[in-house]
Amino acid sequence: MAKLPQTNAQVLLKSRPQGIPQAEHFEIVQTPMPVLESGQFLVRNEFLSVEPAMRGWVNAAANYSDPVPVGGVMRSFAAGVVVASRHHGYSEGDRVMGMLGWQAYAVSDGSTIRRKVLEDDLPLSLSLGVLGINGVTAYFALTEVGEPRPGDTVVVSTAAGSVGSAAGQIARLAGCRTVAITGGPEKMRMCLEDFGYDAAVDYKSAGFVDALVQACPRGVDVYYDNTSGAISDAVVRHINKGARIVICGTASVSNWEPWPAGPRVERHLLNKAARMQGFLVWDYEHRYEEAVSKLAGWVRNGSLQYREEILEGMAAAPDAIAGLYRGENFGKRVIRLQPQD
């Protein structure tokens, strides 16, 4: 076993944000390296994940999980290598991914581990992106809730992001016509050239609604919604009979208290006999490996392209979530830890 440092770098939640967490809501501290007990093992994190959902994890408003406590290590997925073990199921050298937090080293008894990463021919960082919760979310939300059929028009919001880019490509593999909604010319280029969308529209442009209509001449059969808000209001007006709307994120709404006002969708759903359904990836935990196997196969044969944005070092963590909501990232955002972290 390699000699371990005496301290562990951790990112703690310093104060409770209202809405999008900013850098000032976090602090980086050094704490004593934990001592392993029987049934535990130590993971040296190599990559930390940055997810839009982390906004909900730190806010006090009701969410699908309890909020991170003030003073606690920031909850996050991370990927790393087991460097010490007193657990019969994990050995030194095992590559793992799980809810290990924003910290350099994490102790686990196995309950926080999502999976052992067995795809040795692929980068470990992919276990946090296209072969992780983002890819698995795209796969099951689209195939199980969206139910794409050959010839369908599938519209995806935040289409250049880690979830949206995968969802669009999976829809294309299912024989669908794919339309990307994204922000700015560079992300439009990515959607068309890198991710193979048939059309792309810029929600930031003054002509967004007209461009959306032109991109969907036969209406919308599946809407993969990562944004909510005005973007989704525009899409819902053009759904077809029997359309499926997958609610996978609400990135455009910074605060749900008080309840935001907006156009009502019920008449469109009623008249079109359409379905709107929320998706939580936790409901598919028992099928996680099924999705990873499929996704990894597509990555290996070139059918599924991905893009990563790698931030360097623990110091990049406090502002990383806010940067997502500023639209700075191009691809899956991860933090690569350095030896001094």
C-alpha cells in the first residue's frame, strides 16, 4: 500500500444557498485522514462529478433527497481507486464509482458505491458521464418513458449537455428525427456535427419559436425536457397526438418558492391525448448495469459520441455548479484531482 497523506482535502457546504449555489457557499478544508474499521475501505478519488441536480441537494426546499447539512461534505458522485481495504468485497486497485463526495479520499462500507468500474479499456471519468448517471438517465428516460419509435420527431432541451447529447444520439439510433435546443452558435455546431442532430435551434435567439416550428414540420412526438420554463412552453404548443413528454430537469427555473406562474399545459395534453411524466434515475437502480453495457458498446463502436470538460484541482469545485447554470460548460463537467489535493 502506498503511503497516504495525513490530511484529507474536503469541500464543505459553508452556508445554505437560495437558488443556485455560488462559490461563497462552499469552503475547502483539511481534515485528519480517517482510520479504517473492519468492513470499510478507502477510496482515492480521481474525478469528482458536477451535476445540475446538485443545486437541489443543497437547497432547503423539498427534494427527492435530504439537503446536504451545513458543514457537511458536498454530496457528489466521484470515481477513484481503492487504496486500502478491510472489506472482503473490495481490494486495493479496484476502480469504483459512487456517492463519495467532494473530497480527495472517502471511506465506504460499500453502501455508497454505485458500481465497480470494469470497463478498463475506457477512461475512468466516463463512469461519471456517458457511462454513469448521465448516460443511464438519458437511456432509461428516453427508452422507457419517451418510448421513441422509428420516424418520430424527438426534441431535446439542453441538447449539448451530458444528458441531452446522449439522449439525442440514442433517439437517432432508434430511427428518430432529432431536434436540439441549445444556447449559442458553438453549442449548435456541437449538436449538429458532434452529436448528429438533424436540426438545432438556439433558445437565446429572438427567432427561437419560429426556428423551432421550422425544425419540427411534422410536430413533436417526444420531448425530452431538461429545462422547464419558457423553452418547454414553446415546445408543448407543437406536440402531436399521443406525444410523450419526459420531465428530466428544470434547469431554467432558479427557484420554485414561491410557485412560479406560467402557461398551463393541461389543454394541450388533453386535446392531444399526450403524456407528461417525471423521471428519476433512482427508480432504475436495479437495471443500471443493463444500461452501462449498452452505452459502453455504443461508445466502443463509435455510435455514441461524448464530450468532457475537465476542471483541474479541488480549487475549481466551489464555483463549478454555478458555472453550469451560467452555461459555461461544453460537455460533461468533471473535476480531476491533483496529487496535492
